[in-house]
Amino acid sequence: MSKVWFITGSTRGLGRALVEAALRAGHRVAATARNPDGLRDLVATYGPAILPFPLDITDADAAQAALAATVTTFGRIDVVVNNAGYGNIGSVEDTTLAEFRRQIETNLFGTIIVTKAAIPFLRSRRSGHIIQVSSVGGRVGAPGRAPYSAAKWGVEGFSEVLAREMALIGVAVTILEPGGFRTDFAGASTILDAGRPEYDSVVGAAARMQQAYDGRQPGDPARAAAAILTLAEMPEPPLRLALGSDAFHAILTAEQARHEDMLRWEDLSLSTDFPQNGPEKS
């Protein structure tokens, strides 16, 4: 069944791959980006099936206008994909507060802004699917990427709460957690600051790994897009879905370690409750 998709960060990477896959599958797509000129070839090929729209996701009024234009053009919205985002590499000490704010504003608040703008349109039809593109760095702290991980962990918590609320109005929520994909995310889109020698074993190593990793990531954006199309057709989609073998194994290993750590410190954790027969009297 044909759906209407609203996708942010549509001109490159996973967003671009998803726009192309959705259009090929016969869906209609509102494809947004700060500068949608990179979508001209798709407009030439697919014509009225694609609505390119300029959008800075940190601008609430612009997000509202883009979603309203989608409904005006296509009559409804079925799937919202919050894909736009970026992440640089640098140490906590050397990353300025302004850069922390920029990354969190884009990766977390941008997702919140677009989601909030979309909810009334989805609620009115009591159906739809919100897909939040988080990251393996939203489940496992990413070395050298403190602002990015802080934002993506925020997306995860926000989306868990969102899912509980949206279930009451027939709207599904899925958090995607991609690993390394062969997109521009690890290339020109990223500023790498290896930083001072004290942090080289973590931050410098992350910068060197990213440079060596670029173009060799295991993830195929086209296959990820196909998986997302499959996800959008599921009557009961998962809350979380790791994308890529690296993400799957890294998240699984981290979750197992957390479980073991919880049990290791169980006695100390439980020691903070009042005694079962009531609080002790002084």
C-alpha cells in the first residue's frame, strides 16, 4: 500500500537512500533538507511523487510549515523519519560549550521539534509511524563523540516515552540504531580533532579509526533503506532496531555487560530502601 513519507536529512547518506527506495516502491515523499537542491534529479524522475522542501529542523515554525505543506500536497502523513543529524570527534575538554549546544540542538531538539509538529497530523488519523534515527552511539558511549552520544541517548529516552503515549492514538514508534554505513557521515561531514596527547588512546584513536573506516564500513545504505521500508509495513514494529552487524554486536555486548554490572552491585543498590518493617527510628 502506498504511503506518504516525511523524511529529514534527505539529500545524502541514509536519508537520500531512503527517499530513493520509497519513491521506487511507489510511495510519495516529502524530502526535506537545509538545501533541497540536491534532490533535483529525483524531482526530474519522479515528478509530483516527491515534494522537496527546505527545512532547518531546529526551527519549530519551519517544521510546522513543512509538515503542513506535506498534508496540503499529499493529503496525509503516514511515516515520519527523523534522520537529519551530525557528529564531530573531539574530547570533552576541547569541545566548546557552543559546539555541545549545536550538536544537541540538531540531534536531539531537532528530533523533538519535528516529532511534536507531526503528532497532531498523526493523531487526527489515529495512525502512523514515527521512525527516529538514533545510533549505536545512542546505546554505547561513542569515544570522542560526547555531544553526539549525549544527544542520541536523549533521543532514545524521549522516544521510549513517546512510544508509550503514541500507542494510545494508534501511532507506532521505532528507534533505529545504525552502525557504520558507507555514507558521507564518516567523511567530509565530520570534523575530526584528535586533540591533546592525554586523550590520544581514546579520542585520537577514534579519529584515526574513522579515517581508516571511511569507505570500508560494513553497512550498505540501500540495504538499510530496504529494511526501513519493511519496518514501515509491519503491523507491530519493534521499538528498537539495530542496523548493521557492527551495531548489533556492539549493542548486544554492552547490554550483557550492563546486566552483569547490575547484578554485581545488587546488594548495594537494594541497601538504600527502608527496612521492610518501616523506617528505623532514631
